[in-house]
Amino acid sequence: MEEIAQLESTLLARIDELETPRDILKAPEIKQLYAKIPTLDPAQRGVFGQKINGLKQALERVVAEKESQIEESASVPLDVTAPLHINSKLPKLLSAEQGTVHPLRQEIAKLIEIFGRMGFVAEESRELDDQYHMFESLNFPAGHPARDEYDTFMTVQKDTNEEAFVAPAHTSTMQNRILKKYKENLDKDEPIAAVVPDRTFRNEDLDARHEHTFYQIEGVYVAKNVHAGMLIATLQKFLEEYYGKKLEVRVNPFYFPFTEPSFEFALSCPFCEGTNPSCKVCGGEGWIELLGCGMIHPRVLQMAGIDPSVYTGFAFGCGIDRLVMMKYAIEDVRHFESAKLDFLKQF
Ligand code: PHE
């Protein structure tokens, strides 16, 4: 009798492991119990048989309950966004392996932390913006040829086919908003100091160095008496913190409509430091053209309601993917968005 009671709890526990709960009624242990009957004292056989039937009925009740639960959950739409443990059906299909933060997000957290120590607040960009923030606010007048340099993804108005919203091709789309949001700092004799690390999009031919979706970090700094030396020193300090080593930097004149003067900023190869003629990061050049920057154009300040005869500022825009690729000698930018687990799991 004791054996039957014990078996009941063993079998009840086993039901949950079965795909078809009803299979529990075919458990070999039950057959073995029946087989015992002829070996018992005839006086005990009746009671023993009743006990086995009782066991079967108890199992039958639980099985029926499980079956109705399964039926019910089959008719409930599957919420694929629910955490695995909430979704009763999923754990059988998938193992609830813990995800990790994407490598670029991990690096962005480091960038925000470094700039935070230098007094910059971090802001988010957006994934769809208007023509004003992409072009006008950055001193690209209508029809300006430099507009075409950005290979911008655009939406068009359905009826008129006119250009409408843009997927930001750089984080400079946030300059005007940053300037407006923080311009009261200037009245308190505090600088405007913000970075915007976020996603950007360009309609480019894809290869190991070009992705249609990538990340940039924009920097904006405005106060009285800001000059180009401060821009260069800020970038050098930032890069030395990020790569954890002393670096040489170099600027060349460049053109952007929204900065004057504008520069192309290069750094000594953080990977080989110019010592390896076949370095896979700098190709033996020893230098890497990294980012665009310059002194914020007076008209850009004006458009945000800041007086350029009182305040000056600098801005820079740096590709985050490249920054990270150089740090770890990643050979192909497409790895980042590829969802390849063996790549992602290294971080
Ligand atoms: N937005 C520019 C680019 O993506 C870089 C830049 C930012 C240049 C800020 C100057 C100032 O090419």
C-alpha cells in the first residue's frame, strides 16, 4: 500500500516532463502493480486492486486538468515579446539563454563616461528627422551641392512625391536642438557641452568599411573665447582616454557648411602606433583620418538664437564603429549588424 502511495507522487511529478500528459497512464510501474495481484494473499487482492484504480483515477484527474490547460494556452495568441519564463509554451521550444549588451552599446557607454568626466552631458538623436535639422539649421541652403554628399535616405510625400522626412545621415542634425536646449547655460556663465552618440544612416554601397546603418558621436561646445586649440585638445584627450595610451593628432583643412574653419582630424594609429608597415588597422600609414570637426559657423549659432559676436564654439562628429574597429582590430564593419553570435559573444 505504501508502495502505491509513493508511486503516486513519483508519477505526478513525472507528468510535467511529458509532452503528452496522458502517457503517464501507460507507465510500466502501473502494469507491474497489476502483475502483483495474483501473487498476493486472496484476501488482500480486492483492496489492492481498488488502490490501484484509485491511483489511476487520481492520475486521470490531473491529466485532464493538464490537457485543458494546454488546450487553453494553444488558443491564446503567443506573445513573442513576453519574457520567456512568462510564456508557458516557450521554455519547451527555446532555452532561455541570457542575452548580452551589444558591443557598440558597451563601447558607447564608455564614450559617455569619458565625456561625462570632461563635463559633457549625453543626448539622444532620433531615427527620423526633418529637412530643417538635416540641412537648413546646418547652413546648407536649398539646392546647396553639399546636400548630395550625405547620400541621405528620404521619405517622399505620397501624393506630391516631394521630399519629406530623412533618416539622419549624421548626428549634426542635433546641433540646433542642443544649442537651443542648453543656451540658458550661457546666461549663467556656464558652457554648452553635450555629446550625442546615436544611430545614423546613409545610402551607401556596402563593403568592409561602409554600412548603411552606423553610429556617430557628435560633440558641441559653446562658451566665450572658445578656440580651435580647445577643440583639438578635447579630442586628443578623449581619444587617449578611450585607447588608454598617448596619441599624436593632426588636423588638415576641410569643408563643412556648418563649421568655419573646418578640419579633418587624424590620429596616430592606436593599434600599431606607426610601427608596423603591414598593420591591418592603418595599412602601414601610421595615421588614420578619423573625424570631421571645426568651429561652429556663426550662422548656426544665430539660428539657435545665440549671439556669435559674444560666443564661439566647436563641434565634431566621429564614427563610433570605426573607433571601436580600431580598438579591437575588427576587419569588417558589417559584423556589428550581422547578428553573428560568435562575433557578438567575444565582447
Ligand atoms: N557631420 C559631419 C559628418 O558626418 C562631421 C562634423 C560634425 C563636422 C561636426 C563638423 C562638425 O561628416
